[in-house]
Amino acid sequence: MVCLLQVTCLHTLGYPPAQGQGLHVTGVSWSTTGSVVACAYGRLDDGDWSTLKSFVCAWNLDRRGLNPQQPSAVVEAPSAVMCLAFHPTQPSHVAGGLYSGEVLVWDMSHPEDPLLWRTGLTDGTHTDPVYQVVWLPGPQHGHRFQVLSVAADGKVLLWLAVGAGRLQLSAGFALAVQQLPRSTKLKKPPRGETEVGATAVAFSSFDPSLFVLGTEGGFPLKCSLAAEEPALTRMPSSVPLRAPAQFTFSPHGGPVYSVSCSPFHRNLFLSAGTDGHVHLYSMLQAQPLTSLQLSHKYLFAVRWSPVRPLVFAAASGEGDVQLFDLQKSSQKPTVSIKQTQDESPVYCLEFNHQQTQLLAAGDAKGTVKVWQLSSEFTEQGPRETEDLDQLAAEVAT
């Protein structure tokens, strides 16, 4: 049994009105200062959650007299919230993606009138649940940021805030089956199925136009914002949709729920999915470098550590958060944390990039737990970057 002194639970946060409705924590995000953690409430199981009123909650962990059952800010959302992301420089701005396909941005410092911008439900918006939102620098690389959203309808959309509370579509991409680069192992889909649902996105830390998409088909895709080819799709759109996929990686045994690009190596990324496996891929080859079975149920999230090149965390459908240190073992977690006593799934997790000893994870019980990691998870070892390079170099063999 692993010594649990390496990880301690600092906070167990929840919002009783959301938990009373049986809502799950579908996403967590840390503010740019690292002192506020926010969570999205929604549902990830079957059902139509488009009309389910929901919430985004935030807790300021630096505040004296923190009440774990009373968030410092609560905003109501018109539909189940599937994902959220704090703004990279504005500590109180949060983007969220809804089950209905809408994308909204709130200001958590004004909970009485929080809505800053929304996409509305127009021809341009997603027609299926939005599974991830990411902030990206604006097109002119000014101080403006845009929101990128990915959804089950196979569209990747870029939104720019314009006046009067609107997010306007500035660019868009669509995944059409016939435009996917074929890897030898991919089966041809049945006729009539054209769009490929996107489930997760991760951007390269080294090339701002390069991103990886997770798909419902189980295969990760290497994509580019610079892609010019028009997408072969009949989906209505107010901007021309382009085909972003450049390379198809060999698939998981089921949908991919999470992808994460290494902050320390330009070619490495992780993916996790319903087959209970984490795959470590190189951008340079279709086959994963290594595949780890972490769960007999689904894996919902995987994230590289922002400070340790060989450490990553994964959230499982069996209620645990697993921390891997590839320097110690390439097969077994260094520590496995029980987040839920009854094995309810853990749906999301995020490392804190400012207070690097903190990791937040959200679960089906509607709670967010903030875990404190010991220094062995936050202090880089002597040969760690070399070991990472060596791992990536196993490509050519």
C-alpha cells in the first residue's frame, strides 16, 4: 500500500442546492491567481439535460472563514454546464459550455448580474453539448482573447466578444469523416455518418496553432488552426468551416474523454477514455508509445503536471484520482487517492499552475476536493527532462 502522506485533502467543497438536484461536477478550473477554484454543475449520464437549470460556483480558498458549503460566488445557467475555463488574465471571468450547445462568459465578481457574453442559439452555434472551452489569444495577438469550443456535433468554433453581450463566431472547423487522414487501423464508418463528434481538446505549449482533439470514435486527431481546406459538411454556419485534421492516431477501445499536451515536450500528449486506458502518444507516429490500463471502468480526465515533466494525474469512473510518476514506474500509479467512498465517478481534475502543490477534482456526488501534493510531486528530479526526451525518442524503434 502506498504511503498516503504524499497527498492530503485540504477542502471538500460543494453547493447543496446543486447536490440536492443530483447534479455532477462536470468541470473544474483555477483562476489565473491560483486562489479561486470554480466548478461547473451538470450531468454526464444519459438524458436530455438541455432545460435543466444549473450552476457555476466559485470558492476563494485564500479567504478567511471559508465555508466549504457556501461558494463565494454562484451563477445560474439555463442548461446543464458541461465544462468551464477561467480567463488567462482576468481573474473573475469564466467561460462555460452548455448541454444546449451555447457558450457563455460570466463575471464571477458580479454574481447578481454575471452574464458578460453569450453565443445565443443561432445557425452558427453548436447543436450538441459543448465538451470543452479554451481561451486563446485573439487574432491580432492584442490583449483580447477568444473562446474556442468543441462539441459532439463535430464542430470546433472560435468566438470573439463583441458589443451588446454577444459572442460572435470568428472562425470555425468541422470534422467530416471523409476528410480524416486514414490511419491503417481505422475502419470505414457506416454510410450516412458524416460528422465526427469532438469530445476534448488540448493545445500545444510549443506551437499555438497545433491542437489535439479527442473524438467519440476513440481516435485522437492532430489538428491545426492554420488549416485552409474547406470542410465537406452541410452544417449551417455564418463563417466558412474548414477541415482541421492533419493526422489520425490509432484509437482507444471507445470514446476519448480527455487529452493533455505535455508542457515540457513538443511531441508528447496523453489521452484517456472509456476503455480505462491512458495512452502516451508522440505527434510523430500513430501508435501510442505506451498504454496503461488504470481502470476497469471509464477514465474521464487526464492532465500533465505543470511542474514535473514525468508526472500526470487521471480521474476514474471508480472514484479515484491516480497520480503517476513515470520516473518511478511506467505501469503503476505512485499514489491512488480515494475521492468518493462509494466509487462514484470522478469526472474532472486540474492542477493549480500558481500554487503547484494543489490539485482539484470534481465528482458525481457534486463535490470538489482540493488535494495537497507533497514536494515529491512538485519538485523536479535531476534527470527528469532527459528521461522525458528519452521516452519521446522511442518513436523511431
